[in-house]
Amino acid sequence: MEVMGAPSVVIGGRVVIVDDEVDFARGLARLVCGQFPGLEVEAVHSAAEALRTLSAKPAQLMITDLRMPEMTGLQLLSQALGLLPDLSMVVLTAYGTIETAVEALRAGAYDFLTKPIEPEQLFRVVEKGLERSRLLEENNRLRKILANKECGGELVGEGAAMRQLKRTIAAVAQSEYTVLVRGESGTGKELVARMVHHLGVRASRPFLAVNCPSIPENLLESELFGHVKGAFTGADRDHKGLFAAADKGTIHLDEIGDISPAVQTKLLRVMQDGEVRPVGSNRSSRVDVRVVASTNQNLEAAMQAKTFREDLYYRLNVLTITLPPLRERAEDIPLLAGHFFRAACREMGLAEKQVDPEVMHWMATHPWPGNVRELQNFVRRLTVFATTERVDMNLLRMVQQGGCLPVPMSKSQNGGDAALEPYKNAKADAVTAFTHSYVNELLAQTKGNVSEAARVSGLSRVALQKILSRMGESAARFRD
Ligand SMILES: Nc1ncnc2c1ncn2[C@@H]1O[C@H](COP(=O)(O)OP(=O)(O)OP(=O)(O)O)[C@@H](O)[C@H]1O
């Protein structure tokens, strides 16, 4: 083998070369290093060594011999891709064993090279393989950003349980199976369902969330599966139904434990046959919808009590994601609280708050029976009622008691016997805080429609616009 041409391209990344012929592997590594000086290239001589080095430090490209003692290149291929799905794998085959190369491509290899190696061909494959891994990584990164954005939030938390949960969500999102998300109320089940959708292949298709108990029992069937005109009193036109609307996407059935036996039976049929039949119709149509159901109930007990169909339970429960209650992941509370404070201040157009350590400690040790939702609402209340940039125990106690606006203390004091603010300043602070929360609520309720907001509040449009500009707020933010 000889190096052809001078180093041409400066690219970065890590390449692992696996061959039990030590000199051959080293020779290949030297060739690649010579051509691409920016690369980190490692030559190893067994599949086990290759897996070890990959787990210790990820690589973007692996070039491996197919015939090795202990573990074949094909076995290595599947284990390495299990570890690093974006890894570009190139297999080395002896001349005339093209069938093995084809088999490797089917198993997920990116390309193959035939021995004896042509350096020019090697360089081309290395360059393209690295580019492919870079694009896949970039794609994943963008997909995650988009998922967080479109989910309406990110899954905050870095504790062990949360890290495991994020890994589970990523794995579940890559499959197409039905998912059952379990956990107490307010633990984030809907957020998880959205992430499963947005991180998966259906991300660009609709995600529809249905809170089953919020729809009257007699209407749920037609909401889900549609109805034809005249199917029942009041059905004055055909209605498509959520399953048809979510075609090729995902439907999130929240509180699945609460659906009636009749809807359970119909849902089971839809999931088994992949077809929906609208109420009053004798024609079915095919739908391709991924179901993510969630519940805070003990479905096993419901099954025993014969209020939940066993066959539906097994259909829904192909993959399970269980969310621990917040009190079992208290290590995430400061991060979550900080996240909610920033979000609340942004929503209300306020400067960021400084939270006293005592307040954080109280929050981190509070049991939060309503879980993350309760913490989020509590932080929102603290933000609304805070008249200074500090969130201290006085404010916390007041909000805890569901109290009214606190009397603001002087900003120069640090709690304890804090001095009162001059009346004029205190009143101005209280009015500002009130105005921010009132206007935010007003625009949220009227979905950013300024005329409607003016009508509801009794303010003139001009006065409302003035307040908005003083707050640095824009009604557009509240529109869908
Ligand atoms: N880990 C998290 N990071 C950021 N926000 C979260 C997290 N978990 C939950 N939330 C937020 O808490 C609120 C409640 O979450 P969600 O509605 O997903 O809970 P749920 O388990 O579906 O509740 P329910 O059973 O009552 O329907 C939402 O505003 C959600 O965005």
C-alpha cells in the first residue's frame, strides 16, 4: 500500500479500525491519518477491543474486517450500531466475497471496501462516511430542538430517574408500537407523549391529545371515530373524528382508564384492524395512527374488577413508560423551579427573580402531591405576587396561605425586620404586578385579540396598547 497524493481535506472526527492482522490495521490507520490529519484514528485488533473503545469514547466511523476470531464483523456491526446508531460502519471483504458485503449492508453497514485496499477508494469512503455521521448527528440535534419547541417545553431534570426517562423516551420514539404512559397526575405524562411523537418518524404529522373524561361519554365515540350526518339527534353533518384527523400521526388518549366499556370495545377494534367506522356508517376506512395512552389509575385492578378490558390493556401496554412522582426525584426540583420562574417571568414580561436559598430548600423538601403541575402553579403564583425581584419566605408563606398581595418591603433590606417601602413606591410596585398579571390573563383568555380584550376589560384599545407597550409586551404572542 502506498499513500497517494498529499493530505487534501481537513476534517475532524474519530475513526476506529478493527482487524486481527495487526500490521494491516496499523497500516490502514497510518494511511487515513496521513490523508486526514484532523482525524483521531485508532487501530484495534479484536471486536471486544473495538466495543470497549467505542463505549469509552464515541466514534463517527468504524472500518472492520468481517472475519475475526471470537466475534465476526457482522456481530460487531450489530453491537456497535446498538451503542452508536449514527456510526458509519465500513466492512472489509476479501476479493470475491461480495455476498458477505451485501449481507453486511443489509445489517446496517454504510459501505464496504474490498481487499487489497485502493487508497483513493479508502479516502473517498472515509470522507463520505464521516459526512454521513455528521449529517445524522446534526439531524438528531435539530430534531431534538424542534421537538422541545413543538412540545411546548422541554423535559427538565438531570437526576438519575430523569436521565433514564429521557433514554427510554428516545428508544420508544424510534419504534412504532403503542405506548402506555403511567404516573400520578401532574407528573408530565402528556409532555412525554408529545416527546415520543416529536422524536419519532411521525414528527411532521399531527399530534392530537384527547382528555377522555373531559368529553361527555355519549360524545366520546363520535369525537374519536367520527359520525355521519343523521347518526343521532344534532348530527347535522358528517364529522371526521380524531383518529381520521390524526392519520399518519399520533393520538394521545389521556386518562384511558376512564373510558366506557362501549368505547373500549370500539377502540380495541380500531387498534386491531387499523380501520375506523364512524358512528352511523357501515363503511370503514383505514387509518394509520400511533396510540400513546396515559393513565394515573391502577389498570390491573380495573381489569380484575372487569371495568377495563383485558385485551385492550395488552394492546395498549406494548411499551410502558412510568413517571416517578416528583417527591421521588426531589433532586430535580431546583432545576424545575428555576425553569418555571424563568418561564413565568418571560410570560409576564418581568425581570428574572432571585430566589432565596430558604425558598429553594422549602420547595425541594415539600411533598408536592400534585407533582410538577402543582410546583409550576406555585411558582406562577409566587411570580405574580412578588413585588420585588426577590422571592423570599415571607412571600412564600403568603402565597401558601392563598393570601392577597404582600406589603412590599424595602429592597435594601434582607427579610427579618425589613423596613416598609415608602407608600408611593409600594403602591406603584403592587399596581405594576397587578397590571402584568391582569393583562397576561386577559390576553391569554382572548387569544391576543386586542378588540376583544378591550371589550372584556372595559379599557379603550388605545389605553390597552399603551399598557402593552409599557410592559414591552405584544398581543401577537398570545395568538395561536
Ligand atoms: N420534567 C418536566 N419538565 C418541564 N415541565 C414539566 C415536566 N413535567 C411536567 N411538566 C409540566 O407540568 C405540567 C403538567 O404536566 P402534564 O400535563 O404533562 O402532566 P400529566 O401527568 O399528563 O397530568 P394529568 O395526569 O393530570 O393529565 C405541564 O405544564 C408540563 O409542561
